[in-house]
Amino acid sequence: MQSITLLGATGSIGLSTLDVVARHPDRYRIYALTAHSKIDELAALCLRFHPEVAVVGSADAAQRLSRMLRDSGLKTDVSYGEQALCDVASAAECTTVMAAIVGAAGLKPTLAAAHAGKKVLLANKEALVMSGQLFMDAIAASGATLLPIDSEHNAIFQCLPLNYQRTPDAHGIRKILLTASGGPFLNRDVATLEHVTPEEAVAHPNWSMGRKISVDSASMMNKGLEVIEAHWLFGAAPEQIEVVIHPQSVIHSMVAYADGSVLAQLGNPDMRTPIAHALAYPDRIDSGVEAIDLARIAQLEFHQPDYERFPCLRLAFDALQAGGSAAAVLNAANEIAVEAFLERKIGFRRIPQLIDLVMERLPVAAVNDLGSLLEQDRLARAYALELMHA
Ligand code: NAD
Ligand code: MG
């Protein structure tokens, strides 16, 4: 029986995870559920899944949730704040941690799970993009198991040989082919991109996701973050990672081998597939996702990405090449820019411009510990805000 801490239970990945968990009460039970501010939603999830602990963002929220749970006769312990998130991610009572908080807010709890040697199911790509080597070192030192939830990386994982050791050359791997839908603006006139609204940006053609990752998909920063994620997860050099536009989102990614074989993983675009895969690995379980109907899909298309239309993709490759703090700076500037775009403070095209300026201004620094990483994150955020208000 796996005992799960679900970080970010009220989000898109969180709810898909609970949907899979609920199908297999013989395999999984919930130890802890966390949410930032959606207290009513979290209370409803607690009533359904009876966690031992629930964690929220503030003392006020904790008080409200405690009262609601007590009134319903639940004995769930309620706590709040970052340390409480780290505590449930590393608790002896849990075997498995689903890291599904969005953005840098998930870094410390996800790292705590890695240090504690848990089975870590990683959806929170920003945590890995920021901390790179530190994160992979923590996994190696504790003997934790790291399984990717991001659909592309889960697909790649499924196409790799058993006991893959993060050395593509040693396994006869030529390239990792990361597929991208291209998002809602794939074919839109570039000249009109400045005026797109948050509503248009979050309307993804194939996937239903949280707001931040939806904007990242529209700018293709999501694919950029995924390139960096693939580098760390699979030990692939930047030149070994190729982005392929595939608007149908049926092939979730591919691995090209030295003998000319290309292995792909296909499925309907539904995150319950990678979630079920990682939860049950190496077994296979029902995820609730329907079988794919290839005759109905009929056509699969592939194109090269357009770096003029999607400058964020180039910026992410640049950050990966630069190494050190560059990816953390890219991520921090992007989080600030995306939030500002969602709040209608800046236009869509300003997102890559701001990131570019922040990366130019901040010299690449070595990141040897969490302290220096958090300092670079702080500097990049402060500078992005300053530029925005200049
Ligand atoms: P979401 O916005 O739907 O949910 C985010 C969750 O994080 C919520 O439960 C929220 O309470 C919690 N949260 C937000 N801010 C927090 C904070 N400051 N402190 C603690 N908790 C906080 O996001 P999502 O779409 O589920 O994405 C979650 C992560 O998974 C992201 O890193 C995203 O890139 C990744 N991911 C998502 C998908 C998808 O299909 N949604 C696919 C691949 C990867
Ligand atoms: Mg993805």
C-alpha cells in the first residue's frame, strides 16, 4: 500500500491524481493533502479522502479549515506554511510524494521529499528547472525514486531502456524528440500577438491545465522549461534535445536510437495516463482514460518550431547552455512576467522581452547550495519587477 502526500491537491494535476487514486483504494491511501487558498475545495477533498494531515497557506485559512473539518467530525490535523509542506513531504508515514504545486513555491517541499528518499512523482517542473544539479544530487544521495509526470518526460521515460543511467550515449540514444502542440497561437498572425488576452492565452487546444502552465504553453516557455527538465532527468546535452511541433498532441514524445529506431508513446491528452503510470510503476493500472481511436485522429503532423514567433524557447536553450544560475533566473523572470500578463499589466510579447533583459543584466553565478539559488531567484524577481515599472 502506498501512502501519498499530495502537494497541490486542489490544482489540475492534484485533482487528476485523486481521480486515479480513487479508482484503486487497494493500492493507495492519502496521508496528506495541501492547498494554498482554495479552502472549501480542500475541505471537500478531506471529507472524501480522509487524510491524516492537511496543509494550507496561512494561519487564517488553517483556522477556517480546522473548524470546517471538526464540524464534519474529521480528525485531520491542519497546519500551514512552507515548513509544514516540507514536513508532510518528508514524513515517515508517507511513501510517495506527488509534487504538483505550481512554480517556485514547490521547490522546498519537493526538495524535502527528494532528501527524505521518497518515491517522488514530479509535476512541478519549475522546482527541477531552478535547482537542477542540487535536486538530482539529493535524489542520488537519498536513494529516492524520481518519476516524471510531465506527459513528455513520462513518455520519454517509457521509451527508454530499463535501468537507464542518465547517459544517452551509453544506451545508443541519438536524440530526445520533445513534442509540443504549439499552443493556441501556433498559427496566429505574429503581429497580433501583442494584443492577445489572458483568456485567449489560457484556452489550450488540447489540454486542460492551470493558468500559469497554460500561458507558458502559449508562449512556448513551457517547452523551454521542459527542455531544461529533460536535460536533468535524462542527462541529455542541449544538442541532443530537439523540439518538434505536433499539433494533435497524440505522440507525447520520442526517443531516437543509433540504429535508426524511433520509439514513441501515444495516448489521448489526459494527465491521468502519466499519473497512473508513475503511481503504479512498474505495474500498469486503469487510469480512467479512454483507448485512443487512431482512425478518428487519422493524421499526425510534425513541424519545426518557429523561434521568431516563440522567443521563449530560444531563451530557455540559452539558459541551459549558460548553466549555473541562468535557468533559475529565467524561471523567476518568467513567473513574474506571466503573473503580470494574467493581471493585464503587460502585453503577451513583453513576457520574453522582460526575461531577456533580466538574463542579460544578471551575470551567471554558481549555484552550490539552496541559499545561493534562492538569492538568484530573489534578485531575478526584484529586477523583473523593477523593469516592469520602469
Ligand atoms: P494549478 O494552478 O491548477 O494548481 C496549483 C496547485 O498549487 C494548487 O493546488 C494550489 O493550491 C497550489 N499552490 C499554488 N501556489 C501555492 C503556494 N504559494 N504555496 C503552496 N501551494 C500553492 O496548476 P497545475 O496545472 O496543476 O500545475 C501544477 C504543476 O504541474 C506545475 O508545475 C505545472 O507546470 C505542472 N504540470 C501540469 C500539467 C497539467 O496538465 N496541468 C502538465 C504537466 C506539468
Ligand atoms: Mg508537458
